Amino acid sequence: MSKHQPESGTSKSSDVDQICISGKRGTRCLRFREAPGGLQGWDGDKPDLKFSR
């Protein structure tokens, strides 16, 4: 699993982290942002996997 690190000097609560997940159907890389109640994953401009707290 790899994680994209934001460029220095851009640390904000709205930073985007990218996580790549490998599975039987291949590898998918999703960008995550804070959302009410957890983190929302995005595949391009479409919402995808959501983690709830």
C-alpha cells in the first residue's frame, strides 16, 4: 500500500491522501478527504469507499 504525501507547505485539514488497494480485480487508487462522520474515498470525481468513525 502506498500513500501520497502532500507537498511541503500545503498542510491543511482539506489535504488529500491517496491510498492504493490491491485486490483480485487489480489495483485501485482512491483519494480520501474528511467527511462528516469519517473519510470519503473518491475515484476521480465519483464518491467511492467511505470509512466511518
